[in-house]
Amino acid sequence: MTGVRLSYLPSEDQDLIRSAARKYLTEKIPSDRVREIMMASEPDRSLWDELADLGWAGFLVPEEYGGSGFGYPDAAVLAEELGRAVTPGPFLASAVLATTALLGSGDPRRHGDLLSGMADGSVVAASAIYEKRRGWDPEDIDTTANPDGDGWVITGRKRWVLSAPHADMFLVSARTDDGVDLFAVPSDTVIVTPTPTLDATRRQGDVVFDSVAVPAEARLGGGEENLRRTLDIGAAVVASEQVGVASAAFDMALDHARTRFQFGRAIGSFQAVKHRLADMLTRLENARSVALHAVRVVDDPVELAIAAPLAAVIAGPVANWITGESIQIHGGIGFTWEHDAHLYFKRAKAASLLLGDHGYHLSRMGDALGL
Amino acid sequence: MTDAARVEEAIDRLLTEHPPNETAPAEFWGAQYDAGLAWVWHEEGSGGLGVDRSHHPTVMRRLTEGGADTSNRRRNVLGIGMGAGVLSVHGRDEQRQRWLRPMFTMDEIWCQLFSEPGAGSDLADLSTSAVRDGDEWILNGQKVWTTLAHVAKWGLIIARTDPDAQKHRGLTYFVVDMEAEGVEVRPLYQITGEAEFNEVFFSDTRVPDDQRIDDVGAGWRVAMTTLMNERVAIGGTETPRGSGAIAVAVDAYREPGVDDPVLRARLLELWAESEAARLTTIRANETATVGTPGPEGSTGKLSWAELNKEITAFTVELMGLGGTGFPGGYELTRPTGMPDYDPMRAFLRARANSIEGGTSEIMRNIIGERVLGLPGEPRVDKDLPWREVPRS
Ligand SMILES: Cc1cc2nc3c(=O)[nH]c(=O)nc-3n(C[C@H](O)[C@H](O)[C@H](O)COP(=O)(O)OP(=O)(O)OC[C@H]3O[C@@H](n4cnc5c(N)ncnc54)[C@H](O)[C@@H]3O)c2cc1C
């Protein structure tokens, strides 16, 4: 990075986004409601409609398509708050990943109707990318798109598709003769099988594309570059979400350490607990730093290639560690279903695998650094 | 004009009127002090411009880019990094006039006489005494681990002036002339073989009362200002990406023959950790205002100390059998400044990072109690007069 110096201080807008989101999520989507949505047999749509009314479904969608027109540093603040509240629903899938893919495609205007629908909440889009357990790299895509008249025929099976049970539209990655690209495929032409998830606040599913014919316009046209950029930006936003997840788990642990008495003293007065909390805060601040940095460099491809995996490399393990230590500091109560500690622990773990595990990001960061 | 513009303008003028490549360092530092660019957050006339500390990184970056020598901050760190902050908050105007400029130009080196054989982490338990005698104070006692005492002109010292008061209350802070009678400095050699630090003995050493800092009995408060500044001086310096210890590790990794996926993963982990810590420092500096840094400075100190130990140890591992050597051997030397270290010495020196300036355990206590508001340990010394506190 040369030239301009970045500021990591929140803008006035970002302060407002944070306080509005914090208030709404605390009052309207407390953990009781999260649990209800999470345990329901069918994916919830009413919450997504509410969030769409707040402008969150189209947070990144430009105003000309009816969205809120915010940038990534703003969306990261919202993602952090949604993480703090382990809010269910397709924010990451539709409002971040699919939106980013469409905006970065050859010609977003061609998908104006889709973007408008996503912004008003009437359409949920999900990205269907992965096929193999450890197949995070676009190289691993075997699904094919073959030319058929003016259009394409898509064949393949996508797995662990985030928010698949919610989706009205899939952006599926498929291999053509001239490389990998994304294709917009309506959900009523595919077979979706919901699969139970570790983090039950987020739904997933298998999606089978059995020779699905789509018109020429279905091809996004951004190629592999757009896919990689989308996944990098996704990793940056996930890192912000992880900061929110970790900070909520940390706050719960801190509160417990202050109020739980054993041996006649607050357990937070024992150094074994106090020092762990000090380390948790220190590492949390480092995770916050890399997440803030990554979402500020999305327009600089060279820097993003370092900053996005860096954010994942730091924020993922920090969130896994803090949410785990939070259970430990709570003792037995932290292991109960009733307590919220497990919601954070599960969210952190799943989120740290969604777009690449630690080794994948580490290695990509090394490649970008020439190491 | 905004503060940022004032700072920029002062830098422009300094660099134009005193081109670093044509100006001797001491002269440049004098001009830098006069321009208010030594500590921008100090008042005008005391080496500052009265603006927020957050402008400091700009000064450092622009001066470095302009080719200026900024090594005085490191070489006179106890003065420039800590003493100056103490004088700006607790000193009197004539004290600032007397001491700040020659400190910044390196004409006078400073040291910090806090630790004693019986009082380290528990600094407030110290026993060096200062007894009033008219316009003077008479010092007696022993200090230890005193970095640069052998080259210092001035020492920041905290001494007990009331042994009957509770231990934090009976302390007073002074500046002592290291050339005064009754000051004896003996080298203490470190695990590197070098003697950066010393033990210092005071026998009936006289200190004029006008070298007292702040009130009699206010020594603990002044000491806290010193330590907060110290932690920021240690952990709060903004550095370019990939510089410092990690750069040495990367160089060692790039040596022929080091091609191993396990080592690569480890290197990248450490690179990521140091980049994250670096960004956190930048963020902390962005919010820094005028005055003394808060307890948050302890997180930067803690991260940096622990990471530096890991990185330097890993660098030795990358050197393979080369890491069993020790170029130059252990010649017992007494450096006159803060030396630069080769990777083997850096590895050994790093062990001090989590001890000097407050141990990592004490940093965690501070973060836990002062930042997070957790209750302290039960204490046996709190309400006793200092005389009656049990000690080893
Ligand atoms: C290279 C170097 C340079 C130094 N330079 C200076 C200098 O210029 N001026 C100066 O005044 N001092 C200096 N020091 C001294 C330094 O500040 C002290 O060494 C430090 O504060 C620790 O004190 P101690 O050595 O007495 O260890 P102790 O306080 O005896 O600590 C021993 C161990 O006990 C632990 N411990 C102590 N109390 C607690 C507690 N409450 N909770 C948990 N663990 C605890 C410590 O963390 C440590 O691990 C320097 C030290 C080093 C290594």
C-alpha cells in the first residue's frame, strides 16, 4: 500500500449504523427469538423481511437498484453487530456474497431486477460454490456449463451451500471452455436438500443442477477473477462478523467473571481467569485491526490478496479460542443448552470453515506475500 | 488552520531550513525541538505544539522519509520516551526549560532508577530513602537493573520520604545528578554478555529540592505517569509492515535450504500476528490525545513482548545448526547506547521484553483490573504502614 493513509476510526455513519443495529437486534431479535428461528423446521422468512425493511438486505446494493448504497467498511460494522447477536438468516449469503458477485460481474445493470429484488427482500440469492470437503479453491470446481443454443446447460452438485434453503436464486460457479464463471439459476429448476448444520442459526443444503438450461444473460461474465474477489471480500466481512461473535462471547465471560463468586471472591479476581481475559481482550483487538483493515482495501486487488486471508488467519482462530474460553469461564452453566455460550462457539467454528480453513488462508497469504 | 496543517507546515519548514543531509544530528534535533516537533503533544516552548499525540506518527514518518536521524528516541529512550512525559505533566516550567532540550539533542542521557533488589513488580515497596535537610534531600539505598546508568547524566528516581505512611503514599520523585557525590554505578552483565544495565548505590547523595518533581508524597502518581509512558515507548512505536523481528525471520527463511511446509506455516502465522499487532498499534495511536497514555497501552506492550520472544526464537530455529553458534562469543562488554543485535543476540535479548517495563503478568493484571474492571487480588499490605509490610 502506498500513498493514502487509511483511517480505522469509525465514520459518523458507522457509529450510527452500529448503535441502530445494536438497539434493534437487542430489542427485537434477542436470543429467545434466535433460538425459535433456529429450531423451526422451515427457514424463517419474516425476520428477513424485517431486516429488508431496515435496508439491511440491500445494504451494499446501490441506490439506483433500490438498495441502501453503503460500502464495505459500513457493511462490516453491520456484520459485526449481526455476529454479536448471532442473527439467523441469509445476510452473509445474499446481502454480502451474492450482492458482491453481481456488482463485480461484467455488467451489473443486466442484473438490475435481481438486485432490486434482493434489496427489497423479495428475492434471496445464495452462492453455490463448493463441491468437496476441502475444495475452497476455484480450481476445485467440477460443475460444468456447456453452451446450448444461445444459452447454457449446467450440470453438477454443490454442497454445504450457505442459505440454500432460503434461496430463490443461486449464483452457481461452473466451468466453461473459457474458465470458471458464475451463473444465475432460479431455485425452482434445481433440487435443494437441506442439511443440518453445526451452527443452526445458519442453514445450508445440497443443491443438484441436473442439466439445467439457462439463457445467455444468466452468465455473470466476471469470470474466475470476480469469483475470487467475491470470496476475498466475503472473508473480510466474515472476519468482521467473527469479531462481533468473539466480542459478545468475551463480554459474557467478563460479566460472569465479575459476578460469579467462589472461595469468597469474584472468580475474575483469580489470575488464572483474569489473565485469560486480558489475553482474550488483547487478541480480540488484534482481530479487530485486521478485519477493519481488510474491508478498507477491497478496491486494491494487490492489497486485498494479502489483507483478506490475513483477516481470516487472525480472526478465525481468535473467535474459536475466545468462544471456547467463554464456555470454560462459565463453568457448567456454559455447557448447557439454555446458555447462549454455545451459539457463539458454533457460529465461530462454522464461520472459520465457510470460505476456507486456517491453512488455506495462511497459504494464500503466503503466496500473495511471495513467501 | 487545522492542527494537522500546523504540524505539516512545521515539518516542511524544519526540513527546508535544516536539510537533514547537511545538518549534524544534534543540531537537527535542537531545531526539531525548537520547532515543537520533539513531542507535538507538549505545550509550545516545551518541544511541542499542544496538539494531540495522534499527530506524532505523521512527524515520525515525514522525518524518516526526509532522511532525518530519529535514533535519539531509541538511544535516549528513558529520557525521551519517559522522562519527558513526566516533566511535561508533573514538572515545573523551569525544570522543563533546564532539561528537555539537552535530553532531546542527546547532550544529556537519562536513566530510570525505580527497581530495587527488594522491589520489582511491587515497586511501591521500595526502600531507598530520601531525608530532607534544608533545601536538599539526602538519598541512601540501592537501585538495580538501571539501564544506561553508566552513561547517564540524569536519573529519574523514586524514594521513600515517609516510612510510616501506607506504602504508596510515602514516596517522592526526584531527578538525581548521576555525577553527584555518593553515586556509584556498577555494571550488571546480562544473558547476552553485555552490560546494558547496572546496579546503582546512593550513599548520602544530596539532591537539591528544586530537582523534586511534583509534591512530597506524590511520587507514586508520578511513577505511574512514567510507567504508562514507558509501555507506550516500548509497545507503541509505529513501524513499517514486515519490519523489525519478522524481517529478520523472513530473511532467515529465504536462505537456501529452508524449504519446509511446517516452517513456512509457522513463519506465516508469526507474520500475520505481527501485522495484526502492528495495525493495532496504528489504531491505538489514532485515538491518542494530549497527556499521559492510559492503561490500554499495556495491551500493545503485552502483545509485542510475547510476539518478539516467539519470532526471535523461531528465527534461531530457521538457522538450523547455525543457531547453535554465537558469532563473536560472549565478550563481556558495556555498550554506551542501545545496541543493535544480530539474530542470536536478539533471541537472548528478547527474553527481557516480558520483564522490563513491567512483566507480562503485571501487564495482564493491569489490563484485567484497570481496563476490564475486574477485582484485584486480596492483599496483605494494603492498610499497613510501609515499615510493617512483610517482605523477603
Ligand atoms: C533488560 C532490563 C532492563 C531494565 N531496565 C530498568 C531500568 O532502566 N530501570 C528500572 O528501574 N528497572 C529496570 N528493569 C527492571 C524491571 O522493571 C523489573 O525487572 C521488573 O519490574 C520485574 O521485577 P523483578 O525483576 O524484581 O521481578 P519480580 O517482581 O520479583 O517478579 C518475579 C516473577 O514474579 C511474577 N510476579 C510478581 N508479582 C506478581 C503478581 N502480582 N502477579 C503475578 N505474577 C507476579 C513476575 O511476573 C515475574 O515472573 C529492567 C529489567 C530488565 C530485564
